[in-house]
Amino acid sequence: MTALRRAGLVLGTGYALFFFSETVFWAVWRPDEEPHGRLLAWLLYSLMGYLTLAVIRHCRVGDAWALLLAGAFFGWIGEGVFAMTVFGDPSMPFPFTIAWTALAWHGPISLLVGWYALGLALREPGPGPTLALALGLGVFWGVWGFGWLAEIPPVGATPEIFLLHAAVTTGCLALAHLAIGAGRPESFRPSRLGLGIASALVLGFFAAFTVPTVPIAPLVLLPLLGILALALRRYRSGRHDTSLLAAFAAPIRRRNLLALAVLPLSASLVYAIAIDALPPSRAVHLLLAAATSLAGLVLFVLALSRSARRRA
């Protein structure tokens, strides 16, 4: 039974991270996507989610600032080891890609908001926090999805297909948060075997694929992860005796899960209004990417600063 709960926690965390990092990012089901591709991506995010949970637990991450640092770890593992976009991308040159998308999206949006803040909102006595978060995330999703229509080639769908895709994937997100709750995250302790296997998979991929493809990868990624290790070590030696996983011990409220329906509805409504009233514009993605990258970088620097002051 413990193994099943642990699997639910890891797979639920992986899906929540996958949902916000991939499903919301790409906005629609792309024409070149295959179902098995999404399944493999979910498993990959579950691997990264397991390691991120281990970091949260080991470093006693106890507040949102420290969680931003754990989010940077999650983002840089995904974008540095597997996607390899940290080192430059056709749409954005290095070193700007250090922030986009790891610090701009994966850390603050996927982990801090989509996993943690939404998880707390679903446990509140009333549906208000869930409604507010779902509405804000839905508007963002709809606007970002509209921006894909200006890309070459355009990535889009009819409003009806957008709604269907958003509703199904959000329903899976609700199940994922239920699985996280059933997995008792407050009692999570990674095993040595699990950590060994997960770390070996990441390091093996890095050595076999990332470094041969991008020879400068160790010179960029290892110092970044070293900075995180030092900062998180300072948080670990601070005042928090337990991690913020303890906040997930409360049960999820069913009416809050129903309030989550606002997320696909608001996203689809914004998307439909935008494509009906506005011409496609690349400025949508450029502005949002610039704004989230700057905000993510500033938040990351503030989190580092707070860790330094805590040590002092």
C-alpha cells in the first residue's frame, strides 16, 4: 500500500508539472503529437518531480522563496539536461535562455503556482482561492494559446477543440492533485534506491546525449546547480524543521475540485474572443516571454539574497 501511495504522489506531481510546463505551454494538441509522446513526457516529468520532491524534503524547503530555488533546480534539469535549451535556442540566444524557460515558467508557474499554490487552494475551506487561481491561469492560458497562431507554422485549434482539450487535461489535473493528496506528501522520504536510480538516469542522459550535443553544457549547468546547492543548504540550516510538504496533509475539498472547471472555461473563452477579434501577433509571445523571464530572474535573485541573509 505504501508503494502505491508513493507511486501516486510521484505520478501526480509529475502530471501537475507536465500540465503546466507542456500542456499549457503548447496550449493545444499539436498536429505532430502522438499519445505515447505525451505519456513518455509525463513519465519524464515524474522523474524530475521525484528529484524535486527529494530536494524539497532534504533541504527543508519551508516557504515560497526556497521553493523558487527548488523550481530553478527542476527547470534547469529539464531544460539543461533533457531539452538542452539552456545553452541557446533558435528563438532566443544564450545566455537569455538561462532564464527562459526554467526561471520564467517551470519554477514559478509550474511548481510554485500549479503544484504548490493550487494544491493549497484546493485544501481551503471555501472555493474562493481555487476560483481566483483558475481564472488567472485560464486567462493566461488563453492569451498564450492565441499567441501561437502567429508562429510559423501556426499552432492552433478551433475554439471547440481548444475547449475539449483544455477540459480533458484539466480533469486529469484534478485527478493528479487527488493522487498527490492520497500519496501523503507530508510523510515523503525518498529511498536510497529510488534516488540512485533517478540520479543515474539523469546523469546518464547528461553524459550520453547532452554533453556530446552541447560540449559547453558542464561549464554552464554545473555552476548553476552549484549555486542552488549552496543557497538551499543555507535554507536547510535555517529555522524550518519541516518542509512545506506538511501543508499538503489537509484533505482536498470536493467543491474546490469543481471550481477548477473555471480554468478550461476561462482559457477557452479568452482564446475564442481573441481569435475572433484580433489578428495573430508575435508580440503576444514576445511580451509574455520577456515579462516572465524578467520576473523569474528577479524572483530568483531575491530568493538567493534571502538565503544569504538567513545564513548571516
